[in-house]
Amino acid sequence: MLSPSFPQRAPWGTADKLRAWQREALDDYFRADKRDYLVAATPGAGKTTFALTLAVELMRMNEVDRVIVVAPTEHLKTQWADAAARVHIRLDPRFRNSHWAPSRQYHGVVVTYAQVAARPSVHRHLTEDARTLVILDEVHHGGDALSWGDGIRDAYGPARRRLLLSGTPFRSDTAPIPFVEYVPDAEGSRVSRTDYDYGYGRALADGVVRPVLFHMYAGKMRWRTSAGDELEAHLGQDNTKDVTAQAWRTALDPEGEWMPAVLSAADRRLTEIRHHVPDAGGLVIATDQTVARAYATILRELTGERPTVVLSDEAAASGRIEQFNAGTSRWMVAVRMVSEGVDVPRLAVGVYATSSSTPLFFAQAIGRFVRARRRGEAASVFLPNVPVLMALAGELEKQRDHALGRRTKDDEGLDDSLLDAANREEEASDALTQEFSYQAISSLAHFDRVVFEGKEFGQLAEPGTPEEEEFIGIPGLLEPEHVHELLMQRQSRQTRLREAREASAGPETTTTLPAPLHRTMKEQRQLLNSLVGVYARQTGEPHGAIHAELRRLCGGPAVAQATVTQLQSRIDLLRRRVRS
């Protein structure tokens, strides 16, 4: 029996082969017979093939005679036109607002959302001039700005058919998405209604996408604030949101030791995968151009090969992406070029070296690595161990709808309101932006764990040790059902290796690994209670009153629920007050 990914025939003879979900969605589309039809399918599932197969059939049925594709970026215009040509639909990706009509040899055009918003009247004329199918690729971008939504509605209101596609979580703001149907939910909000859904979990079971292993890295960070204060924190331990954000950005500093260590681990992982998949490539997702160039320099020193650097959405950048995709070189470093649909199927290893943390951006980024070319391929993405990324990695299969009328944002308080914001640094708070003119002092990396399907494997290990290599050296070809079993085996071996190494090294062994969190918390509480006792004897105040005053001055909950950082601030305050 063939895999659901490779059925024997395509409906109506419009493609060489269709995946089972594509055939099922086509059947459902014609049963529903709706003017607007929304398909939400995980990145890499084949939305483009589905949409163009549908376009071929609608043209064959004489239902439409023009096809318009609206894409998020300039790069995707050419990609759509090339894909359409393979099913004999001629689309013009160079159509401009000054043209007013496509050349007669074309069946239609490919444009961007921004292009439509700039002159909706041009695109309305295109739509009214022929019976038109409009394909809105990653339709949630239609709500990126009020003018965009209004422009899309005005331009494509007269369309005969509209196919809406989305591959990433919908927006968390309340900007309505054009032509999406909203229905009431139990909370009284209006929630987007998807006509056909094909999520990551189902796609993984079908062999359509790769399993993704998240390699989490922690470490010790030190930095100096604009006020001259030196701060220290461990990624992966309990810190306030602002401290976590500052430690995170310190880790991403190319001048520290954290990024070179993580890039080295990622390159070793890529080497392991290339033993089985010789053309496998890696992608570093950087925050800005300066650090992107610095990361490229580090990779060149590690590998002896100059990485491909993609800094913007310009024509030259698109050409570099295509050149990288067609070649066999190891690494690409990119800024902003991780939007939906940027298709480089050979990408197998990623380094998430950006402080962007919206669900939309994260899903876009991970979507670059999940596209499977054959069964058994696995992807690895290296992440800083910060709570918001841990949560997003653990919820890779979570399906999201767009809700109107809800007053709260996502659990982490994040907002996907603009694509530009999703491709920029996310700021933890206003206070952070005011204070975070800082100097990174030092950063050390530690392997922390691997996250797969929401489960965690492994424990802290120093870079370059056999304990880390247990998870770097996982085979590059691995069936999804075997990943969990192998990770369990590697975790047991990692523990045995550590115990053997520590036993042979003796009691004098030193390590840069932080103490386990539960031990740190216990020590902090004991120290705080001792200082409270000393201060109570000196002042005559009750212990409870001193604890209450510390909470008032330093913030935070009672001692039992306080974080390490909150406990430390109370300890520092008491140390200044206690008379020696």
C-alpha cells in the first residue's frame, strides 16, 4: 500500500501526482461550491500544487479564464510563476500597476499585497475584465494594515472565485482578514472558519513533512547596563521577562562565546546529516545585517567555506537564494527572508539567532525546515533556551484560529499585528528599550536538552563533550516513529557517559555548568531567611513584617513562589541594611 503522500493518480489528470490531502481538499472544494474557500495547510504540505491544480480544473470547466495570485513578497512572485508554468498556466510576475492589463499571452498575473494596496483600482479592473480566480497566498497578510485590507476588498470584491491559503498561525491582533468567514465561539468572539485544514501532526504522520528536533542551548550570560550595573543570568533558569530578554540578546552577540559554540554544534549536526543527505544545507536566521555578517564570518572560520548571506528582499537576494537552493554549499545566513513560501527543500539544520518571538514569525521560520523530499529525513533547529521559544517548540502541532473581539493577546503577550514587526526584534517591554543600551561582557553555551513532539530529552552538557555529541550525532535519516525511541536511548547513554567521566576524573573535577534550579532556589531561600533572622534581631521587627516589606520594595510573590532573581534582589537589599 502506497504512502498517503504518493497516491497513484491525480484527479482530472491535472498533475503527475497529488498527495492524499490535496485530492481530498479538491473533492471538498467542489462539493462545497463556495465563492470563498479557506485552506490552512502546514508549511511544506504543497499548497501551491493544490491551488494550481484547482486553477487548471476551473479553467478546464470554463468557470474562470483569468488567474491572479497575490503573494506576500516579491521573491514569491517568480516562484509562483515558475510553478504555474509547470501546469501550463502562464502568469506574469513582472506586472506593474502602470500596466493596467496583462499581455495577451498570459493567463493572469502575480502581484504582492503591497502592490494591490497601492492602486486597488488597477487590480479591480483586472478582476472585472475577465472571470477571475484570485488566489490569496498567506491570506493573513491582508490584515497587515488597514489600507491593505481595504485595498484587497476593493480590488477583488468582483472576483468569480477566491481561494484563500494559509500555512502559519493566524494573526493575534483584531485586524479582520479580507474574505475570511468569522463565526461566533463559546466566548462570544468571532473566530475564523477554515474550510479545509491539514496540520503539521497529520502531515508528519503522512510523511509529507519532516520531524523537527529542537536542540535547546542554555548558558551563563553577563552584561553591563547603560547605568553601569553588571548583571548575570543563566538562560533556562527562572528569570524575569526583562532579564531573560537581556540574557537572550547577550547570547546572540557574535563577540561572545555562546554563538560560536552553538554554530559549531549546528555545523557538526549538519555534517552528520550530510553523511546521509549529501546536499543538506543549514540556515542561520539573524536579527539584523550587522550580526548576520558577523555570523557568516564565524561560519567561514569554522567550515572554510563562505556562507551565502541574504540581507533583504531585493532581486539580488532572491537570486542568491535560488543559487543556494540549486547548489550543495553548507550554510546560508538570512535576515527577513524567512517569510512564507521561501522554498529551499534541502535546508535541514537551522539556528534561530533572532530575538523575534511571535508565533507567526516562529512558524514561518520553522516552516523553512519541514519540507520533506523523501521519507526518513529529519530536521534540527538550534534554539536559545528561553520560555517563549520552549513553549512554541512544544506546541508545533497546535492549530490556531484568528479571533476578533478578544481583549487578550497570546499567553506570552505577543502580537503578530504586522509582518514587518514579525521580522524585527521583539521588545520585551518599554522599560527594556529605554534601558537596554548595554555592553555584552561574556556568554557561555551549554547544551540543555532536545525537544521533540512536546517531550524533552537529555540534560545539561558542556559543548564538545561526548554527552553533547550523543544528540548532535543522531542519524540524518530517521523514520518519525523511531525518533522518540532513539532519543530515549541517547538520554540513557548520555547519563552513563557523564557518570563514568565524573567517576574517572575524581572529586576535583570542575565544571561551568550551573547548579540545578531546585538547588539554587533552596540555597537562595535559606540565605534570605538567615538574613531576615539577623535583621530581625538587630531591629526587633517580626520576620513576617520584614518579608512583607521586602516584597513591597522589591516586588514579587511570597518566598515559596519567588524566582531566583526576585530572591536575589531581596538578599541584596537586606545585605545593605544588615549591620556587620
